[in-house]
Amino acid sequence: MSNRHAPVNLFGDDGMRADLPIDLINVADTQEIPNSQEIFVYRDSGASIIIDILQKADIEDPEAAAKFHLDAIAEDNDSMEHNSIIIQRPITNELSPIVLDGRQILKKAGSIHHLRTLLALFRVKGKNHDVVISFNIPTETGQGYGRNGAVTVEQEQLITLDFYRAVDSLRIVDYNLFAV
């Protein structure tokens, strides 16, 4: 295990577990968030991690379901345009996630912002739920890389590695988490 990551309990002590960077801020420590969501932010940029337990998308094809969830994020962000590609790479997680790399263009405070969203969809077998991990990485906030919350190129590379570490390490500890 790298010294940058540690196992983090998600959705209570025994819900899920994943390796995340050790220096994240847990948003639940400062504000109320839904029980079906975990949100972490990076201390040194505007990047964030959101882990959602969602009702299973009524789409049989896992790739189309992942695209559905990414499209919903773009819509929530009032994205002017967005696109994504499916990432084909060996995943060491037995839950077989579908991974997308998405790009959005947003207009905020009168300037154009570019947001990269890395998304992993885990279809929970035998349950009516999807688990979605999304890493939201502001790559341009109208003032260039590394300014006004945007990441530097080096930060983007590290955050991308953090994403794959989280995806590869995610484990569902207690399937009763999906009882409803």
C-alpha cells in the first residue's frame, strides 16, 4: 500500500471500503449530505470524489447504464456540452466496474470551465442498486491550469491514479446496505 492511501470505511463502519488518499476532507464532517452519498474533496484543488448508492438504472447494458449516470452528472452541472469514452483496462476488482472518462464544458461566473469526470459504475448483483464512483477534476476554470481551483497537470495525473486505486480496491462489506 502506498503511503498516500489508506482504507476508508464508507457508508458506516461495515458498508463498503476503498483505498482513498489520506489527505482528503470528508464533506460530511462540515455539512449534512444524504445517507446514500459520500463526498470527499482534495485540500489543494477543486477536485472532488463522490460515491453514490443509486437506484439501479433501468438499462440492461452496463456500458449504456454507465453513460446514463455520467449524462445525469453533466445535466446536474448544466453542462454546455459533454462527451465520454469507455476505458478498457484490466480492472482487478471482482465487482467488474464499467469505467468512463468524461469531459464537460461549463459556464460559471461568466467564464468557461472544463471538468473531467472519471466514473466507475458497479452493478450490485441481486440488488436493485448501482454504486457510482465519480472523481470530478476541474482542468480549466477560466484562468488556466492550477488556478482558481483547477488542477495542475501533475495533480490531474495523481488524481487519475487515485481514481483507479479507489476503483480497484472498492469492496462491499455488508450487502444489507442495499436491503431497501
